[in-house]
Amino acid sequence: MQSSNDADTLGRTVPFDGKTDAGRSMARKSSKKKEPATERRALKVALWLVLAAAWCFVAVSTISFDPADWPSHAAWPQNKPSANWCGPVGAATAYTLFRLLGWALIVPLASAGLALAYIGWKRSLNHPLVRGLGVGLLTLGLAGILAAMAPDAGPLPALSGGTVGLFIADAVMIPRFSVGGTMLWMALVCAIGLIVAADRLVLALPAMIWRALVPAVRGTRAVAQTAGGATAATSRGLLERLRDKLSRKGRTRLVRIDDLEEPVEVEVKPARRPARPTSPESAERKPDMPATTDSVDDDESDDELPGAPQVFDRDKLREKVAALNVRFAGAAKSVATEADLQEFQNAVELEGYQFPGLDLLEDPEEDFNSALETLVRQQAESLEEALQEYRINGEVVDIESGPVITLFHVRLAPGTKVSQLNAVSSDLARLLKAVNIRIVPNIEGRDTVGIEVPNLTKEKVRLKELMSNRERFANMKLPMFLGKDAAGDPLIGDLTRMPHMLIAGTTGSGKSVCMNAIIMS
């Protein structure tokens, strides 16, 4: 016995749509798959649009970068409002990127633009991480090259390769490989980065160039062959006509003038045009030009020509350095006496107290300048030899020696840049046996470049010598004798005029000695 539901089912006609149950289930699954794929594609398009907008913002910001916009440190006063096309945010973005990479920013910016364009066209980019690594290597190599070759040619002062290039060139590469080696290594890094980032383009580039040059070479060869044939034919025709003329009878016999013993009458045919009348002045015979001219003396040395770099051998170099004037700071040393301090001691009323005598203090060194002069002249010889070795046209013309630092005045030849000295400063310091040196590009009142070199032997500054300068601390209530400056002048300060004082320095630089000198003074 069947139920009523079964009867209803049997009695109702179900329309047939031509699909089985399995077909309907597959259709539902395919529709479910299409919906997520469409959503993912929409998300990719939205992400691409966001990245493209960000790239356009960065590109416009860098194109309209102005060094006078905030927060740049390159100019003052700063623009108000900002001159950047993207406003203060664009100015800050461009300044940050230029400060980091300098002109090397062009590589990642252009690579990002090409990648976005390629993805928008092909919708996929194979090996993006590897290609990004190649772009990074190319950026680092270009930043190092810019910092080593032209450090002042960037959008910001001394940052043509940004802080990244400055660190690579000055802190890592140049101290070890100099400028030439740095350029080679950075060029190798750029080549590797270019191959990793765009291997197909780099490998196909020689073939493309060859295919472009082959038709041009073939065309040039064809033109040359055609021109050569025409030239050969023309030459043959000229030779034949010349041979016919020479073979004619009654041709003029060529006679050497030296073989003539008697004057020969020559028939002169009338000219087609009448000759111009000549004035008596022009008819006069002009004096003959000398047959020979004075030749340049081959024995003259090139060194005597003006502007030629002077090359010295070791003996001449020693004679030249020995003739230099070495000025020592504080060459005339004086010793304090009881009379120098008597006036100052009388101004202080201390009953029952007797000031210690100056015999407790040591006298200054008398023969320090003579011992230092020999070392300074040896350093001058080494400096000139180093300049010649690195092909820098310059010479030492004056020397100023202080208790701690010696200043060598170097006059550079016209056309020689100070940057050439900066590039080899580490090498110069090594040849001068110094830890480091400082190059002073401009000195007031002089046309020379200063090179400050620490003295190998430093002078011991004595307190007794500083106390002899009575006129320097006559008006001070509590004089404090600190020492000497780089020029050798005494450093004396009034402690009562110093509300705050900080004594700082590295280990062994003399902080404790300074405090003892303050207490003793």
C-alpha cells in the first residue's frame, strides 16, 4: 500500500531539462569557482591601481623636487608654501629618497614603473623577488659609482649617491681600493645586477645590435664597391688620354734647369685677358723670404715650459724642502717668574698663607722645535713624493708647525681640483705615518690648500710657560690655564665667567691632566 505522498509524486509530471543530477552538481561547482576567480582578479586590479597611483605620486614628487622645500637642509630660508607639485608630503618623500639614494633613485623608480606597465599588459611577472634583487644590486653599484666619481653632483650637497653611496664609497671601498678600484668593483656589481634584473634583455642586446649593424655594413660595402669601380674606370680613362698625348710627335722635351748652360728663349703666348696694370710700388721686387726658419731647440726640457708639472728627483726634492720656511708657533718660549704672579697674589688677601714657589713646576722644553723640524721636513718630502705618485700637480710652499698639528700649505697647479686630494686622503695619511689627516680647501688670505697632519712627537705644554703670559690673565679673577691651541697660542680662561663646564674626551686624551691643571692653576 502506497502513501498519499507517493501517489502525489506518481500523479505529478516533472519537467525534464536535459540535465542529470551529476550535471547539475558540476554546474553548481563551476559557478562557485568562477565567483572567487572574479573576486581575486578584481582585488589584483585594485592593488595594481593603488601601486600605480603611489608610483605616480613618487615620480611627480621627485621630478618637482626643490632643495629649498621642507625638510631639506640644503637651502635656507625654506620655501613657504612648498614648491613641490605634491605639496609638503611630496617634498618630504622626495627629500627622504634623494637623501638615501641620490641620483641612483632613478634605477628603482624606473624599474618599478616598467614592472607595473608589464604587469598591466601581461598580468604576470616571473621571478619578481630575483629581479628585485638585481635592481637592488644595480642601485647599490650606481650609488657607489656616483659617490666615488662625482660626490658633489647630486640633488643634495655631497650626496650624489645618497647616504648609501657615501657609506659604500667613503667607509668601505675607497679606503681599501682607492677611486679606480672602487669604480671597477661597482661597475661589476652594476653588471651583475643588470643581468639578474633583465637577463633576457641583456643577453639579447648584442644580437639586436649585430642585426642592426649588418645591413648598414653591407650597404657601406656596396657603396664602396660602386665608388671603387667608377673611380677605377675614370682612372683608366685618364691614363689612356695622358698616354696618347705623350706619344704624339713633336711633344715638348722636358729639360732640367740645372742642365742649361745658355739662356733659352721662351715664346710666351698672349693671354686671353689683358694683364692688370701694375703700379711702380708693386713692381718693386719684394725681399726674398729666408730659406730656413729658426727651429725649436730639441734639447730644451719640457719641464721649463710654462705650466708644465715640475718633477724632482730625490736630491733636488731634499734641497727644495730644506729651503722651505718652517714657522713654529710660540718659538720664543718664556718662563714665569715670581714677578709675573706677584700682582695677582697680592690681590688675594689670605692671612698666614704662603703661595708655593714656581720652582715646583718644570721648565718648558727648549729643543722641541729643532727636533720637530727634522720630522716636519721629512713629512714634507713624503707629501711631495705622494703627490707625484698619485699624479696630482702640486707642491708644498709653506709649513706651519704647532705643538700638536702641523699645517702644510700646498699650491695646486691650474686645473687641479681639491677633490683629487680628498680622494687619496687615506693614502696620504698612510704615507705620512699619521692616523688621519684633514684637508682645508680654503684658507683666508692664501691661494693654497691646507693639509693638517698630527705631529708624530707632541710637545709637552708646561704650566710654568703659560703663567708667563701675565697680560692675558691680568684682568681675570680666577685664571684657568688649559694649554695651547693648534696654533701654539696659550688657552687661558676665567673660571668665574663659566657657569657650566664639561670636560669630555676619549680614554687617554688627557681629561685627568686637564683637571689637575685646573686645580693647580
